[in-house]
Amino acid sequence: KIPTQELVSRAAQEFAPFGANFFKITLGFISSIVGVITLIVFTFYLLLEWPKVVSLVSSAFSGKEEKRIKQLLNDIEAGLGGWVRGELILMIIVGLLSYIGLTLLQVPYALSLAVWAGLLEIVAIIGPIIAGVPAVLAALLVSPILAVAVVALYFIIQQLENHLIVPNVMRKAVGVNPLITILALMIGAKLAGIAGAVLSVPLVVLIKIILRDLLKPKGEEIPEE
């Protein structure tokens, strides 16, 4: 027989890598969440102070170039503002869908869980997963079958969000093709994880506005789409 102390020692050796990996994943997740929140706050204050930004940047130019730079910056403001409005709409839609689903399933604390799901909509990719954890735990207090039903509910909402809701809302809000939105989210997530996914759509909007300005003949205005 293997002594108990040796068994404990072997078990500790086996689980040590798991503990280290779990710590790294948790730390990376927290860092991503903090980064996303910082980005949102920065964007909010940037939009509030945008007139000062426009005056500061355009003051380095004169004549027609100054007007063109002002127009470009105003277009960027409109694009970023549209993205923020789109995110708010997405939060409301996901929150409502979650509330309806949880209420129909008679999950405890449906309203609080739905608000949580709506708020986490801003965290691309893993937001719905994080939002689903407390909902599943609440359902487990009732029955395992209800917990499975909640998992299915959040899976359906996530699929609708990724392939239907987000692309179409962003098309209305910022004028970006749904297919481009999906590709941008995939590429952003692949390159820079959560922050990359969050930044992908506003970056596409920014690139679109700058390219439109560069391709616009001087002295002419290209109408908005």
C-alpha cells in the first residue's frame, strides 16, 4: 500500500499545474474586464470633450484643410456615437430576451439576472457566458433539469446575438455591413481577445470614415450612406 503522505504528495504534484493555469486564466480574465471597462469610460469622456478635441486638432490647419479636418472629426464623432448607441441597444435587447426567457422558465431572481446579462453584453464573446453562470446556479437551487434549460436558453440567446442581433443593430447604428461586423468580431477576438472584439467594430467604423475622406475629391462632398 502507498502511504497516505505519499498519496497526498502525488496529488499535490498532479494538481499544481492546474492551479497555476487556473490562476493565469483568472488573472487574464480580470485584466481583460478592467481593460474593457477602462476603454468604455475613456470613450465616454472622449465624446463629452470632443468639441475641444476638434478645436485642438483643426487649429493646426488653415483654410479648406481646416474645414476638411473638422468635417472628418465630426464624422468620427458621429460614428463613435453610433457605436455607443448600438451597444446600449444591444444591452437592452439581450436584457429583455434574458428576462423573458428566465421568467417563462420561472427561474428565481429573473429581473436581477436579466439586468446582469444586459450589462455584460458590452463584454464581447465571454459576456454571455459570465452572465449565464449565476443564472444556472439560481436554477440549480430549483432543479438540475431547470439548470439545463437555462444553459440552453443562454446558448440560444448567444447564437442569436452573434449571428443576427449584433450584425443588424450595428448596421443600423454605424452603417457597417453585417458580414463585415461578424468578420471584424472574429478577427478582433483572434488577435487581441476580449479587448480586440470590443474594439473591432469601432475600428472598422474609423477606418471606413478615414478611407471615405481620403477617397473624396477635394472640394466635393461624398454623401453619407
